[in-house]
Amino acid sequence: MGIIGKTALKNLKRRSVRTLCMVFFAFMLSACLFCCSVLTDSMESSLQNTTDRLGADIIVVPEEYEGEMADSLFMGELCSFDFDKKWADTISQLEGVDQCTPQLYMASLAADCCSAATQMIVFDPQTDFIVTPWLEEEGLPLPGEGEMYIGALINPPEPDSIKFFGENYSVIGRLERTNTSYDTCVFMTADTAEQIRSSQGWADAFGEPEQSAHDLVSSLMIRVEEGSDAKAIARAINYSIEGAPVKAYTTNGIFSGVLRSVESMDGYTRVLMGVLLVLVVVALASVFTITINERTVEFGILSSLGVGAGRLSGIVLAEGLVIGLLGGFLGAVGAFAGLELFSTPIKVMLSIPRLDTSWQYLLPLAGTCIGLSVAVSLLSSLYSAWKVGRSRLDGLLKGEEL
């Protein structure tokens, strides 16, 4: 195998232009598989993480703000809308509702008045089943008045203080990273929210508030009783409560647009990879066949020197192996570099909140890409290897077409 490998490498080096062209085909296959996998898997992972972190079966929001709510939960977009809290009491009493907790969303500004343009989430510790268990898992106390927790990706100028609308508030902890939009949010109680809304900076930006933060709700997160139908309860909220300016969605329902995007991207990826796979196999097989026919005398000389048919075929397969390995490796590395370099425009263009670039995910994926490139390259060289192995010595020496 050492002699076969050395011979294959010398042949590839001697025909560098042909080798580069064949490596390019394997490179494109590996790079496309790597990029498509990262993009689709990142969208699916972000959606799953968001759904798991919510822990709610139904989400109730003002009926005209479904899109804003989905963008806020999935993409981390800033939003600020509300309705009267009195509807929360009515909805929580419906049959089949196990837990119901309100949340209020307030958006800060990217200006001197604030440390950052950040989504502020106000939760009720008495009924909350989303943020409170998260704090309990980490052994953290509930925030008091003037105190808040920040998401893992927020970096205020001072580690223990953050400024909103001209006032500083205490940061009592940083929550663990979840790879969801919560990583860019701050969490507080209604008492702190009332302080912010009562500040002069808030009045200058939005005007004097008409209602207290204690009386406002942006969304209701609902868990249904075991065995209850979430869709049926959502319909009951939508059609049995007269005059309610809200609409209920199941968690999957509010993310239906994202789900469709993920499914479409996955479908397009499968079609693209199928077409690309066929094209690469045909291209490599054609190049192998053409070049092997040009090298019949070379193989004839090797055969006359005592090199057996198996070794002649092995040389061709070794060339295919080297091409697959080199192209697959360069494709995976190049794709990773491209995703890192252009991650921000990619996320904006495709509406992906984040790309999964953990080594635990990328290394197995790179191995898969390299393995596929090798398999395709070897498959493309099989016919040429078979023809070389079964050809007669005199035909090879005469340069007859294989």
C-alpha cells in the first residue's frame, strides 16, 4: 500500500491542473453539505430551544401582534405592546388551564439614556413557571425592587449595574446561556418596571404612562392540565370571551411561519444536495475515464515491470481517495471560515437567530462531509479502476482506449 500511495501521489502532483479540478468538485460537495447542514440545524435547534425554554402550551397576545411576538421569542427582536391585566384573571379561570402567568415586554433604546437596546421582560414571581424555575435551578434569589437579572449575552459597561432611561439599576446576576432570545433580555418584577416607567427618561422617550406596570400585560403564558387539548382551550379563549382584545395561539401555532421556513429550507437542501451529488459523481467519473485513457501506456509499462492488476487498480483508487480527502477537508474548513466571516449578514438575510458553531457539533459534521467526499470520489474512480485491472498488457502498451 505504501508503493501504491506514493505512486498515486506522484501522479497527482505531475498532473496538478487536473488534480485541482477534481479536488474542486469534492470541495464544492463538502462545502455545500457543511453550510446547508449548519443553517438548517441551527434553525431547528433555535426553534426547539425556544419552545423548550418557554414551557408553555398556549401564548395569549394582542391579536394584531402575533408576528411581533414570534420575532421576539425566536429572533430576539425588540417589542413593546400590552393589554389590560384584568383579562388575565378571566382567562386563568377557564376550564383546562393549569397555570397562567403574565409577562410584560418593554423595549429600551440604543441611546445615551440606556446601556443598550435591550428587551426588558417583567414577570410575576407568584405565578411564573418560566423564569422562576430557571433561577431556582441556579440557586439565585428573586429580584427585588430596582434589581434585575441579565441574559448571558448582555455586557453592560459595569458588571453590577445597568442603565435604563437615565437611571442605574442593580444587576444581581447573569443567567446561564440558553441559545435563545432570552440571552439578550433582562428580567425584573413589576416594581422595578414601575420605577423605569416613572422615570423622566421614559417620559421624554414615550410620554407619561397612562397605566401602572402592575396593571399591564403583554402576553399570557399558559400550561394546560394534563390530558387537556391545548388547541381546544385556545379556541375557547378566542371565541368564548366577549370583548377580549387578545388572541390565543398554541406554541407551535405562533411559530408556524418559522416551522414552514425550516421545512422549506430542509426540502431545498435535500434537492440541492441530491443534484450536486449526481453532478459531482458524473464529473469525477468523466475526468477519471478521460485521464485513464490517456495513461494506458503508463499502466502498460507498470504491468510489464511486474505490477499486478490489483495494484494498478489500487493506484487509481488511491488517487480517488486522496482527491476525496483533500477536497472534503478543504470544503469543510472553507465553509466554516465563510460562515464565521459572514455570520452576521447570513443571520440577517435568512432570519436565523444564531449559528451553531460548537465543536461538539462541527467536528462530527466535518467528518461526515469528508466521508461523503471520499465515498463519492472512490465511487467515481471505481469504473476506471475496474477497466485498468481487466485490460490486457498488449492493449495497454499499444495505448488502446479502455
